[in-house]
Amino acid sequence: MGAHYDSNSTDPFHAPGVTDNGCGVAITMELARVMSQYRFPHTLKFAFWNGEESKEGEFSLGSTSYANQAKNQSLDISLYLNYDSACYDPGNRSVVDIMYNLGSRPMAEEMVRSNGLYGINATLSYNLFNCVDDVRPFWSDGYPAIMTHSESHGFRHTPEDTLDKASFPYAGKNARLGMAVLAHYAGLGKKVSTNRFFSSIFSIREPDKIAFHDSTLSSIKIITYKDIL
């Protein structure tokens, strides 16, 4: 699974990028924390892409490079799950759009099943958006890939895409949906107790504090969960 960590804005000197896509990075980091407590039959990788917001018609440089290398090396990727624009829910409607193609339809169906099975209770919609920039490279190289998306884009690509626009309960629903699907395809129930894992679905943190960290490699800021002790 993965998320892009770069941001864009109408003001190139002020691109906070909280909903697009700091929260996607935070969800990916949190799922890595929770799922690292288990040993699955299949390998899980957690990725952070650069260059999704590139200019001059070139997008998703990081994910495209990885997907192309994976194809060239004949890597077996059962599923890629992408998080982008996954925490904007100003009306508290909990509407999650599942974006998939024909090859990844079984994964989307598994997400629907998990939504009810684990009592996540998001209101699901399907392919309302086509902004699948970090998913499309995997589709193009023959890999199944899905992503979730908020009901609208909100304040993305503006200086107003700030922390107050993020809904942590909504991000938590997105995280639980993805975690359930990842665990299913990683081999939940084979070496990992389904009952034990069920409790972990609800150990995902919805923190009341967020830490911003300046990257030492660029001026990009990413949003990460801060442990609440």
C-alpha cells in the first residue's frame, strides 16, 4: 500500500497539503505500525511516493517508476492499495468512494464485505472520481489496485488545505477498510488469528494531536501520527 507525500497549491510558497495528501501518509504509517505486530504468509510493503503532483503533464513519477520496475522484475503483486484524499468529511457523512477497475473488482468487493463484517459502517460509493494517478501505473502494468477517496476534493491544492479540514474519525474508517482488505490478501486466517486481528482493526489511532515534520530533503511537510501516551 502507499500514498504520495508531495503537495501542490495555487500558492507555490504555501502548500500545506493536509487532506492531499498528508493524511494518506499518516494512514499508511499507522497501518504499518499496527500490522507490523503480525506475521502474514505474504509480504506487505508500505510505500511513500514522490512526484504525484508533478507539473508539465508528468504525474505519479514515483509510483510509475516502482510499477514499471516491478513488471520488469516479474514481481507478483496481489494488490496495491492507495490512499489519497482520505480524510476530508466536513459534513460527517462517512461517504467513501472505492475506485477500481475490472481487474481489481474482487478487491473492491472484499472492501464492501469488510465494511459490514467489521462494523466500519462507511457509506460506500463506486468510481465517482477518476483521479487515480498513483493507481493507474499499477493498472497499466497489469496489477490489481484500488483506492478510496473522500466525497469531494474540498480545499486540495490551495493554501487552505490545513489541519482543521481533516476529519480523524473519517480517516479512521478509511484506514480500517484498507487494513481489512490488506490482511485478507496477505493471508489472514492462515497464520494469523482472525479473532485476534479483529481487535486490531479498532486499535487504529484517531489522535487528538498531530505532529508536523519538515523533511530534511525538501520543503515538503508531511503529517504523521504522534503517539499519545
